[in-house]
Amino acid sequence: MSIRASILVVTLLLSGCSQEADQGSPLVTPPTYGPGTAVGGGTQVGGPLLQVLVSKPEHVLHQGVRRVTLAGEFAPLVFTEEISCDGNGGFHLEPLEVISGHHDPALFLVLETGRAPFAFRYRDFRVETAERFIETHLVHERGAGFVAGIETIRLDVNRREGGEFNWVVDVDPLSGLVLASEEWRGQALLARVEYLSLDLQPDLTGLPIGDHLFDRTILDTSTDLAGQLGYKVLLPTLLPHGFQLESAVVMQPLPNDPLDKWIRTEFGDGLGRVVMLQRRQDLSVLYNGEARGEVRVDQIGAWTIVTGSLDAHEIILAGKVSETNLLEMLQSSL
């Protein structure tokens, strides 16, 4: 992937989710379900355990140190980070120490600081939409766990169909926080995030708490996006199984350049998400009759990332889905 594309992926994706997706669900202390009980199907649809699971960490006042392990087709990278959330949607994620797996720990910490908001929203396990999550995933309780001195409910999460990933998560039934999560592709561990400590009454004075990196304008996904903007928007019609359009925003990374605008659409199945970024058509290219363009596909851990140009739009498309899925999305947007 080119340096420019890498920078765009790191910075533009940082803007995060729509305001609608940021709203937390009420916390309800769940009953004790027996091992193997299905949640999200049968009599447990919409039950209290699901309500706890879909609570958003940025809506829970807390601070904690976490150990992160990233694996895959390379030696595991292990580092620690501190997460601070103000309970009102703001957060601050700071990498602390590289434990193993990187040749230049100081450089990694600098780079990870820039990637932190993206990691918080997209690397970590989080249920975005309860209804979609129920439709596309199955949850089974494994029993009790113990993380950061707190007894948790340990859950297996699997996609109902069409998915290659599965998760094991430990949920604090009182705060709703996911205190540990493992992401697997079959028998291969891809990532583990685990709280080492947790403070539910922290003093966050002096921390740069925030939410979105760039100013953004939220679009109405129920009406034609091109009609709202006054120019063409690429919008996929062929989506991975269970996914649908969930949000659309306009971002302006350079405030002094009113023409440098990106449309950011997000598609989800309740848990997984695909993000599509597109810069407005370059009309000079269209006038020259070169409207098709070309793209490049890269695989980074569980993420597939497509970058390039299409129909004179500069494009970035990223998600934990297959290359075929992403290329079908692009083709269907023409």
C-alpha cells in the first residue's frame, strides 16, 4: 500500500461512527444463564444480557490499563495501553509500552498514538446495533470468567452464516464493559484485548478527551445522498450477507480547502463493519474520458483494504470481510 493510501486509511477512518451509532443502551443486570444457553435467538431475544452486551464503553465512566495481543501471519505483537472514557461519548486511548514483537518500540508507540481512535472503535469487540446483531450472530454463554479482579460472563459469539470470524468475550454484567475479547479466524487467534486494571471512578482531569477527529456533516441515509450533496456518490447495492447501510457523513480533513471533502459511508451487520471513503469525482478526469480507474487490495490481519480510484472518485474501502466481498461492493456501486 502506498504511503498516501496508508495515511488516508489511518486518518480518515479515525472520524468514527455516526452519532446515532454512538448511543448506548440501558444497562440491566442479567440473570444467571446456564452454560450453553443461546442468547439472541429463541426466548432470549432482546433479553437483559444482550442489553448489557450492546452498551458502549465510551458511555461508561472508567479508566483502565489493557494488554493487547495482535497475531496472524507474524510473530505476536504485545503492548499495553490506557483507555479513559468520560461516560458522555468522549475517550482517550494512549499506548504505554511495547512488551514484545516490534523491532522499534518507540516508533510503534508514536504510530499507535495516531491509530488509537480507530483501534478503539474498530479493533475492539463492540456490538453496534442490537437488532442487526441478533439477526446475524449467535451468542452462547460459556460460564463465569475473571478479568481485572471482576467476575465476568464469558460468551462465545459466532456469525449465523457467511462469516469466517468468531469471538470469545468476557462481559462485566454491572458496567456492561467488555473486559476481555479474543478474535479468531477458525483455529487461529487474531487478537486479544484484556483489561489488567479497571477504575470506575477515575479522575480524568487534564486528559485530552474527545470523540471525532474531523468536523463532519451527518447525511440522511433514508434519502438520496447525491440529492443531498449535489454531486454523484458511489453507493454499493451488493453487500456482504447481513450487512446494510448504517451511516453516511461528509468529512473535511482540511478546513481551509472547501473542495477537499470525503463522503464516508458505513455498512454493518450489528457487529462487523465496512467503511467506504470516497473523494468527490475529479471532473477533469471524466472530461478526458478516463472514468474507470484501478484499485489495489491489501490484507492487514483480519482487515481487507481496497485503495485506488473508481469512476474518477478516490476510494478507500476497508472491512473484516473477504476481498471478493469488497470488490463486489465496488462493482455494484457503478
